[in-house]
Amino acid sequence: MWNLHQEPINIRYQASPFSKAGVFYISALILTFIPPLLIAYRSQGFWQRVDTYREQPEIHFQHELVLYLETLLPDKSLGWSTFKNYNQLLQDRVRVPFIQESIPIHSMQACILHCTQKNSQTSETDWNGDGKLDGLNLTLTIPIANEEQIRGITLLLLFDVKLHTSVFDGSGISMSADLVLHQKQPVASKGRDSRFREPIFDGSSLNPETFKFSKVLQQYAKRNLTTRLSNQYSTWTRCGSGLNQAFSVDIQIQYPEQTISYTPGIWQVLKWAWVQYLSIAIVFMAIFRQFRSHVFTSQVFPVVRRKDTF
């Protein structure tokens, strides 16, 4: 037999909204779309309150530091800083170090140079050439007298690097670590957070409390975003039998990619919520469609059956 012609047939089942069939249809619609919403909401994660992304921050060494060398006698401890007022507080205990930031051979572009004193230079390197600084290699050499014994060192940089050393007399410390961000609360998805733009040191103050490390770190710890050293490895070089003429500090700090948490915007929240709702609603729609078809075709409730031919 040849199929010479065909026409689709559309069958409509009609009834009053206040009839039993109408009430059943409205109830079926409610049971189709409301339960998926409740299930998606109660299954956790419906409203995306916090999200994360990976980013390498733009980290810059501001060429400002505070150095404090602990000796046997507290009143004989040495130090130096790029803040002139801190050096005035130390008076005759100031020891100007020779500062040098070494440039790795595999650096792929020129470094940012900045002189902190007559015989020193600083630099940061971009190893992969992506326009973001990847690390800092810093070496400080502090001249000391023969009778001076260094027992500990505290070094504060822009990102507040604090080194804890051994109780033995030493002639140097070497350290390698990653500078990472620490978050207390998610940041906003847009805009700029300018709550903590003030520097941690007031360079114009002559008050000794301004440069008290414990107070400075307490105030810094209150910030939402702080930096700290992770993946840290350090060695303490003990004094040899010879005379001490210098104390060296060799620091290698990398700026790795960070995981940053933020509060999503309304459109991102709705997009994620819609995906969860729809994945459950499709199942309910398929089930209740078959159920409605069986009820109306079997005339469980009285309805008017109309046949349309196209």
C-alpha cells in the first residue's frame, strides 16, 4: 500500500476550571512545578552564597622594610628601616645593610628596579612573561662587630613577612616560601574594597609605639585580606669559629596563583539555581504528563473531547 496522504489529528480535552477535571489539572500543575523547587532548595546549594576562582594576584614589593636583629642584650639590638623615623628611634644601633635582589637566569623580561640606598638595588622577576610578577629573590648583608652575637631576626616587608629564628648564635638565615593570601570573608563580585588601604606603618610618626611589631601585627590581622608565608623552608646558619663580620639574610619568595572566594552576583546565583531546578522539574513534568494523559483519555473525570484535523 502506498501512503498517498496524511493529516495530523489533535485531540483536545476541555472542561470548566471549576469542574473536577479542572481542579485535577490545576493540582497536577502545582505538583509538577512546586515540589522540584522545594527539593532543590532543601538539598543545599540552591542559592550560591560563595564561589571561588583561581587568579595570580598582582604583588609588588614596595621597597619598604623594617629589620630588627636580636642580640644577647635587648638594649644592644640592631636594626634598620626604609622609614627614617624608625632609624632615628634606634639612634646608634642603626646598621645599614647591603640589599641586593638577584635576578634568576631564566627570567624572561626586564625586572623592576628601584634604588633604596646608594649601594643597593631591588628587582622583581616575571619568569613566564605574562605581565605579572612571579617572585622575589632578596639578599641582605648586615655588617656586625666581632662582639655582637645575633640570636634572632624579625623582618617585615610590604606583605608582612615575619621570620622566627633559632636560639643559637648565627651568621645568616636562608629561606624559601610562597606568599599566599588569607581571607576571612568573601570579597564582592564587583567593585573595589578600599577599607584597608592605609599603610601598616605611619612613616611620619616619631612615636615608638608606631613601630612596635606586636601592635602592628595585631592591627594588620584584623584585615579581611592578609598575606602570609606558606610552603616555608628555612635554614639557620650557626656561627663558625671565625670572627663575625656580617649577618646575611637570603629570601626567595614566590607569588603563586591563589584561590579567592567571593560573593556571586544575582545573575550568577539565578543561573545556578535555574540549572538545579530544571534538572528536577524535567522528571516531574514527564511523570505528570503521562499521568494526565491517562486520566483524560480514560475519562476518569468527565471532559469534552474535540478532534481537530490539520
